Amino acid sequence: MAYVYVQNENDAVEVFQQTIIRAYEGLPKLNDPQYFSTWLTRIIINCCKTYLAKKNSVQLVEPHTLEDLNSTSPTYIEEELDLWHSLCELEEKYKTVLLLRFYQDYSVKDIAAILQCPEGTVKTHIRRGLQVLRQQLKGAYIDEWVQSVERSY
């Protein structure tokens, strides 16, 4: 989750370490151990937001990342980069729910627990986030995917 937010392995490790420290310090405040996973995910998201707020807007790309890109088809790379760029430009509330839902495979109910908001709000944010993505990408790549996802809500 940290890597998806900060887009750099070293930064993700730093955020993860900060998350572990905050979780360890806050462990006595955890009322119900059953919700440890969602509690920890919430801490990771908050640490990522804090880290990104402090960091410059310039993103460096590691050389091995470019080498990995050369091994896949150019069309697929363009689609992935366009999608990723559009996702990164979304408002935090939309970006967070889409990352949790489609990159981490959390259910709507789990996302609601992590973000401490109603399930209806999560569904609304997913739908609006997908609409914004569709508008940003102008239907070039993901129309069929977005339509299939929207039908499931």
C-alpha cells in the first residue's frame, strides 16, 4: 500500500517503518484486536499522506524501473502510465478508495471500516473516482473495464 502511494521503493520502506513505529506506540489504544488489519491499513494511509505532503512534487524514477518497462509492449506501458498518472491526480478520497478496492482487493465493507465512513460513501467515492478517471482518460483505454466495474455496484 505504501509503495502504491509513494511510488518509490526506498520511500515506501521509510513510510512502512514509520507505520510500524506509530502502530507499536498506538497498540495499547487498539480496542478490538479483530480489527488490527484495518487499523494498520489506516495508519499506513495516514503515514503516506503525511510523507507526500512533506515531499517535493518531483518524482525520480529508478533506473531498474525503466529497464522493466522495456520488457513489455509499448501500448500496454502507455495504458498503464496513463492510468497511473490519472489515478495519482485524483482527489485523495477517490484515490484512496480506488487503491484499496482495486489494488488491495478490499471489499466495500472493509474500506468503510478502514476509513471509518459509511459503506454508501465508499460506493459513491468509487463510482465518482471511476467517472473522473474515465473523463481524464477520455475513454481511450478503460471504457469496458469501468463499465463492468460500475455494473457490480
